[in-house]
Amino acid sequence: MAVIKVIELMANSSKSWEDATQKAIKKASKTVKGIRSAYVKDQSVVVKGGEITEYRVTLKVSFEIK
């Protein structure tokens, strides 16, 4: 039986929500081994002068505990 742990991560990007998600997974995978999935819990943007300047995501990332 596998034991799965879930952690919550937040990341941002000036390009897109997808880029923010990629950055979070790439960074987490440097120290968290066995990442199985990620669920986008929340998305938001920062607006300045009527323009989107930053995309933000909150992810729930699951990985197996060995």
C-alpha cells in the first residue's frame, strides 16, 4: 500500500498560470522526490494600470512517502 503526502505550493509568473505551475513543479522536484500529481487549487492575477502584471497559482502537490 502506498502512502501519499500532499503539500501546498504557491508560485507566480509574469507570463501565464501554466508557466507559474511549471515553475512550482520544477522547483519542488529538486527536493521532493516521487511527485505524482498536482491540482490547481486557486488562480489569481495582480493588476497594475489596467494590465495584468503577475499570474499566481496555488497548487496541491502529491507524492509518495517511501
